[in-house]
Amino acid sequence: MFGFGKPKNPDAHRYYLLPGQGRGARRKHRMQLVAAWAVGAAAAGIIGGVVWFLNQRR
């Protein structure tokens, strides 16, 4: 009655979703992973190009 005692179905509230675990989360995580790989590859290319350019000047 009014929140006192045991709930009728104790398993109804056992599992809950955290933010980011809902619909479309798998696609969102995949897109973030692809973006991270792209940014990492671009940064590595730029740093590698700078190092190569500095070594060519000598």
C-alpha cells in the first residue's frame, strides 16, 4: 500500500539501462570508434610528415 511492503513483481526493477545503453548505442559506439581511428591516423600522418620533413632538411 502506497509504497510500503514488497513490490508485486520484484524482478520488474532489477535491470535498468545506464545512459548510452539504449536504442542505437551500438551504432553510436561504432561511429565513435571509426572517428577515433580516423583522427589517430591523420595525427600520425601529420606527425610523421613533420618528422620526415625535418630529417630531409639536413
